[in-house]
Amino acid sequence: MRAGASPPAAAPIVHFPFLTLSCRPVRASGPSPLDRETPMTDLSNYRNIGIFAHVDAGKTTTTERILKLTGKIHKTGEVHDGEATTDFMAQEQERGITIQSAATSCEWDKHRLNIIDTPGHVDFTIEVYRSLKVLDGGVGVFCGSGGVEPQSETNWRYANESEVARVIFVNKLDRMGADFYRVVKQVKEVLAARPLVMVLPIGTEDDYRGIVDLLTEKAWIWDDSGNPEAYTIEDVPADMKDDVAKWREELVETALEMDDAAMEKYFDGEVPDIDTLKAAIRKGTIALEWFPTYCGSAFKNKGIQPMLNGVVDFLPDPTQVKPQPEVDLEGNETGEFAIVDPSRPLRALAFKIMDDKYGALTFIRIYSGKIARGDTVMNTFTGKNERIGRIVEMNADDRIELESAQAGDIVAVLGMKNVQTGHTLADLKNPATLEPMVFPDPVISIAVAPKDKAGNEKMGVAIGKMVAEDPSFRVMTDEESGETILMGMGELHLDIKIDILKRTHGIEVEVGKPQVAYRETITQTIEDTYTHKKQSGGSGQYGRIDYTIEPGEPGTGFEFESKVTGGNVPREYWPAVEKGFKTSMHEGVLAGYPLLDFRVVLNDGAFHAVDSSALAFEIAAKAAYRQTIPKAGPQIIEPIMKVDVFTPDDHVGDVIGDLNRRRGMIGGQEPGPTGVRIKADVPLSEMFGYIGDLRTMTSGRGQFSMEFSHYLPCPKNVADVVIKEAQERKAAK
């Protein structure tokens, strides 16, 4: 605990260092090293890391083994038994998946590890994104038989964008079809990454026994007791010496790319010592030149310690990562950075809100400065002050009270009133904003209504809390029907939200069928003119605009340009014209869905010296939208999902035929040791209930994942149905 921190009985402070792993043996009785009896302010001993991967690659099991090894827990909980420490939601325990990122802390080799176990399911990718935003390093877990799977690619892309250094852990080498070397090859080919192999597996599948450490050229061999500490360190098996020599030579030559002096000595015949190699590997890892790669079986408790040593040896501490840029209120970079230093002004990013029985927890990463219980800080997004209440360190849903926290820490704070995900907390006398987070738009919606009137108010409060916790979950009220519409990233995402409403908040709701987030766009360029003229005594309203409306490039949204010269439409009215079109685009002319990807050019117009105003030109633009869009070839466009299906070999034909019937475009097939991965682009509207059909076709062995890819025009027969349903809903209101 940092200097001045109180023991757990004292006033609460929520400290949430990401995941702190300590791989040292910890005494069975007496105070834990995490009671922080001595100050721990040396940031070089901190590792803020996340564990991320595809669904079912073993992230949560790996985290459990780490916590057991570091003495944080004394009994490992299995995911399939619903007892994993970090899967503490009832929905996670029942489904055997991670839904929200969970944090814990532990200690390994005198280093503090703050760890996050993130979800793997694509519907909860937002949890991975916002975790990576505040982490310094990560562990990418890959299944030894499944290899680089779809969500692995997405998470890897997010980690690249966030410039997070990583080590790789190839898990489940005891599984049938496991092949460490094939996964290494996939990392190169599929992720375009450079794995730096640090260990070689001894045996595979049922014969998997341990690893050879290429740095020390020693073998770690575990027995079959399941005890992670029941291993011996031996000489390299005779039948592996040639492979070890070859891979070690490649490791040494790669590492020395970061050390010219050592490279010259190596060419002169001098073999570098292990400390020199470690320093070079660390330098290249932090620079994202390569990714140290380990292997093992988390379930069988084999191979975890070398990977943890890699986390400590090669991943950066908080002072070694690129500092966060500071931006102004418009989002423009100021050229200043939040340097990791407790003595500098406070800069902290709120990256997660979680509501529990004690109130709302705000998880923050402190980039510079420090906070203490009772401090007042500024929320630069709202411009209002916030008081730091209790600060706590989190271990999944347990907590340890703290008095203070400093740069490099990840903690949770109780008592924040108006802080939301992405907001910056800053020093009152020297405020600044950190680069905010950007979240994707939902692609699916459902209507919900409480079964009784008493649940109406409760539902509003509950949904408000859920929206604060999950930025990818949105809610709106249909003004005409009064229906509450929930919007999310997929069927499972919304299914979980309904379950939370029922069980966590005790609200029974009636649920409508899922609705696709259709959009509208235009296909033709139209030049037009509109005059708004109103005279009813006194000052009137007048504004004429000559304009062109044309299709935009996919993904561009709305664009506006004025080519008016000579003052026919004064410059101060241009924003009003833009606003009129922009506010109108939220309702298309065919079925009322938002209009995407169009461009408006203001060519000319006219104004009246007395009767013209910004309001008159805004009204003219709104009427021009209604007049011209129907002439511009409007059409319905639908969300297309990137679908990745795994199926055993003998069901490939059935699965492809079914995807074709769902209007899918097959993009390719990738054979693997236990089946085939089929990639396809499929309309979201055709994917409802797909998991049940897939399991039926494949005798329960098929799996799939999907994520939003792009919008495409609907076929006419589908568009006609969408428009008809929209008209019926409007008539019913």
C-alpha cells in the first residue's frame, strides 16, 4: 500500500490497479504482500496489463492460474463450473463467458501486476477497447488448436491502434489438434505480427509435459498432479537439442537488432549474456518490433511461470509508454502530454463505470499527479468540480480501501456524481483534457416495456445506470409511441441487458422482436431551389437557397459546402442552412430511418435585408430536404456483418448452403486440424437465431462470431417489406 494508506477497516478508497500478478510463492498465513505494509511507489515495478483473446481461448482460466500462483487466491475456480474469480456476474457464471472486464491485483517477483480479464465475445468488444486504452501492456492468449480466431484479430487490431506492447501465450497445448508452430505461423500470416519465440513445447496433446526456455536452455517439466509448482528444471531433452539450437540462434539474432554493439561482438564470435539479451528483447517489445511468445496449458497448470516472467521482464512499466496527448475542448491536440509523474498536475481518465450495492464505482487510470480521499478535482468535460470520496483497489468484486493513489495506478472511486466513460479528471488550478474514447454505433434494437406500471420508474433508473456502465448500449424513447428502445451490438448483448434488468434490478419486462438498424441513402445528384417566405404582419421570414444534393462516399455521413459568392446568402446564414439539412437527416423519406452518406452544396440564394434571419434559412433547408430527397433516388441500406463460422469438415456443405440462403457472400474457407473456418458477409437481418440453426446443422459442434462490417443496399423485395412495416408502425401510432 502506498505511504499513508490505511488498512481495510479505514475509510474507503477504491484502488484498482489493473491486474497485478505476483508469481512468487506467498506465505500461507499472515498478511498478504498486497496489504501494502510498505510504500510501493517505484513505478518501474508496476505492470498494468490486460488479458485478451477470442472466446474460449482460456483468458479467464489463465487469470485464475496467475492469481493462484501469486497467492491471491488459494483455490482456483473453473470457468465451466461458474466459479472463476473474475467472472462474478451471475450471467457470466451461467454462460461460461466473460461479459465485463474485471480487474485484480497481485505480485510476482517483487513486481506489482494490475490485471484485467477482458471478454472475448464480439458483442462485448467495447470492454476490450476501453481496457486497452488505459493499459501499458497485454497478454494475447491464443488457443493451441483453434489458433488465431476472428476475435483475436479484432482485439489485436485494437491493441495495435492503442500501441500496446504484448506478450503472446499459446494456451491449451494439451488439446487434441494443438500445434504451437502452426499458431506461430498464423500470428505472422494472419496478424502480420512478428512473434519472438521464447520457449519450445515439450510434447503435445496428451503428451504435453512442459517447455524449454530458449534463453537459459533449460527444460521446465511439470508432473501430472495439477500443482503449478510441481515442476523440475532439467537439461534439454536429447531429441530437442537441434531444434533448441536453431530457435535460440534465431532468438539471439533477432534480439540483437536492438543492440548494435552486442551485434558486432556476436559476429566476432562472442555470445551475449542473458542480461544483454533480456535488455534487447525488452527494448524491441516496448517498440512493438516483436512479441515474446510463450506456450502452455493454463487448465493443467503448465507454462504459466515463464509467461509471468516474460510479463515482468519485457512489458513496459507506466513510465516507458508513450505519454497521453492532451487536447482542448474541441478535441484538438495542444502539444502537451500527461507525463507519468506523481509531482505533475493531475490527469486521470475515467474508463469504466460500474454500479454495485455500494453505489457507482468510477474506474480511473491516473496518468500524472496523485489523488487522495477528500480531494476536489475538475471534470474537464462538464467543467464542474468532483469530490474524491472513497478510493478502493479492486479484486474482481472485492475491494481494499486506500487513502491515496498516484500516477501509474488504476483505481476505482466512489462518490462521483456526473463522471462518465471517457471523461478526464484534472487539477483544479491546471486543467487539461486527455484524448477521449470513441465508441461504435449500435446495429440492433428491441422495444421493452415493464409488465406493470410500478416497474416503469424503476426501469428508467435501472436503464440509466446500465447506459452509464456500457457506452455501446444506448436507449431512446419513441416520441410517438412512447416505447423504450434498447440498442446494442448484437443479440447476446441485448439478451444480457434484459437478464440484468430482470435479475439485478427485479424488473419484469415484455420484449419486442429485434429490429435491424436500417439506414437510408440516395443514389442520384439533384440540383434544386427552395424559397421560404412568410408574411403575416410585422417582420416576416424570407430565405431562398439554390443547392445541389449528391450521394457521398460510403462512411462519410453528412458533408456540407458553400460555393456562394457575392453575398447573395450572407456568410452568417451558412451554418443555419447546414444545421437545417443536418437535423433533417435523422429521418429518411422512405421508412423514417436516418439518412447516411450525402453531400449538400449551397450554390446560391437570396435574402431580404429585413425579413431574413438564421431561423428563416434553417427552415428553408429543412423544407428543401423534404422536397429534394424523394427525387434523389432514395434507397434502404442494411448492416452487413462479417461472419466467421467454425464447422467440422463433414458439415461444411450444409453451413455454406445455409449462409447462401441467408443472402451471404462467402469470402473464403480456411481448413484447420479440427474443422473449417468459413468467412462470409451476411445481412444482420438474416442472422437472428443463427446459433440455434448452426448447432442443429453441426450436432452442437459449430461456433460462430460476427461483427459489423458496412452498409449495403437492400434488395427490392426486402426494402419493400421494411418500408411496409415502417408505414404500419406509423399508422398504428
